[in-house]
Amino acid sequence: MPSLHIALQEGFDGDLVVVRVNGKEALRKKDVTTRMQIGLADSVDTVWDGESARVEVAVPTRNISGTIEELLQGESYLGISILKGAIEGRVSTEPFGYV
């Protein structure tokens, strides 16, 4: 099964974050905060089966949630951010660069 690398990126500030991939919990973490110098708060690696992944992200500390559904091919990278009070996702076939 291919890997899905999920990065929590911009906009997190002491938040509880829950991430589910195809209904299975992949991450539950408190006090998630973006490190402004690199634009990364946390990450998790998981696997997925099939051609599509449904990634559900909940941030109960802000009462926001969102779902990202993508057709994926092979190893994939998903960046998740909170922008203007909403969950945003971007998919890449290459790792995101953090310095």
C-alpha cells in the first residue's frame, strides 16, 4: 500500500487536531502549533488503499473541520493548513521543503 505523508502546516496555534484517513484515525494531538520559521506544526505518515483518499481534519479547539478528497497515485504528500478559519489542503507528489 502506498504511503500518504500528512503535514500540518500554517495556522495552528495550541490546537487539538484529529486527522482521519478513509475513516481510520491517523493522528490525535493536543497543543499543535505552527513553527513560524519553517511553516510546519506536525506530521504523520500513514498508508491508504485504493485510488482515492478521504482525509477528515477536525480542530475542536476552534470548532472547525474539513474534508479533503483526492485521487492519489503512489506515494503522496498532503499539506493541511488553517486559512481564514477554514481547513485547506494541497497535494504533491514531492515532499514539502522545510528548512
